[in-house]
Amino acid sequence: GNSVTQMEGPVTLSEEAFLTINCTYTATGYPSLFWYVQYPGEGLQLLLKATKADDKGSNKGFEATYRKETTSFHLEKGSVQVSDSAVYFCALNNQGGKLIFGQGTELSVKP
Amino acid sequence: EAGVAQSPRYKIIEKRQSVAFWCNPISGHATLYWYQQILGQGPKLLIQFQNNGVVDDSQLPKDRFSAERLKGVDSTLKIQPAKLEDSAVYLCASSLAGIAGYNEQFFGPGTRLTVL
């Protein structure tokens, strides 16, 4: 079946540190891959997406590359800010519109 | 553009009681989703509507959960009777389409349900 696995949190970083949140997936065929972000007290928002192998999604300084050979879609940011503190969810879509989410990774950035 | 609206935002009930949640999707969005997010987990799809027809309800516990989308717009999700393990955030999302290809899903703020 389809599934998504993320690194466990919480992840605590100092401001301006480099961020990597690992995400791997299991799926048949060629899913689309997404990162969603949930800021405290807010709903889920799409952060970035990639729809085919080797695509790179990017937004707000965050990037993730669709790696089919390693079935991965790791989220990276070169310099995090306090305002990036949130829960990040990796997700895939393999058929129809249903999204399958990982368990989420909480990021806390300290000044 | 108005986002996905949900109400209530919070609900506390005793086990075996019933509860209903309401969702108003973004205008023009044909596809509507209800997800359940248990604390510490990612959202899990309960049911997907295309207009007012059900596309996927394979993960909906049909002995206690029901959902409808009359006239292909608003939707309600009901739990009757509630169990302790139903404590979760119930998220509604909508998209332009969801069957033939992927369209971005827009999420509402969610309803946090606590079952005592």
C-alpha cells in the first residue's frame, strides 16, 4: 500500500541553522509528493510540491527534491527563522485526490 | 477569496453522545474531504465527495460515523455514539477536482473534539 514515513520530532534548532526533515515513501506507480505546514493555531497549508521524479519544489526558502531512486522527498532550508516554528507534514497523492500523510515533524527554532 | 469554513472550532462531549460538524468549502470546489487527525499523527482521510456523491469512504467507521453533502456544497460529519478514541481534530478540505488528477487541497481550521 501507500505510506509516508517522516523523521521523528521534535527538532530544535537555533536561528539561521540548516534544516533537514527526512521523508521517505512507499507507493506504486508515480505519486505526487507534498510538504504541508501547520503553524500554531492555524490550519494546514501547502508549502511545496513535486509531481514527477527529479522535480524540485520550493517556497519561502524551503526546498525538496523528488528522488524516485531513494523514494525520498527530504525538506531543507538553509537558514531557519523563529517564524518557521511549526509542524511539517510530508504527504503523497497516488490516486484520485486522497492525500496520505506522514506523522508530522515538529520544528522549534530558538532565537 | 474566502477559505474553507468549519464549525464549531471546539467541542467537548461525553462518550456515547452524538456530535455533528459542519464544513463550507471554497466556492466552486467540487471535491470535499473530511480528515481525522489524532494527536501526534498525520491526518487520515475519512471520506471524499465529488459534488454530492461519495468517491471514497473506505476508512469511515460506518457503524458510528456518517457524512453527507447535500446539493454538492456544504457538508456535515456526524458521530453517533462517540467513543473516547474519537478525540481528534476533524479537518475539512476542498479542491477544484480530485478524481482525474491532483488539485491543491485547501484546509479549514478544523474542529477539535474531546470525548470524556
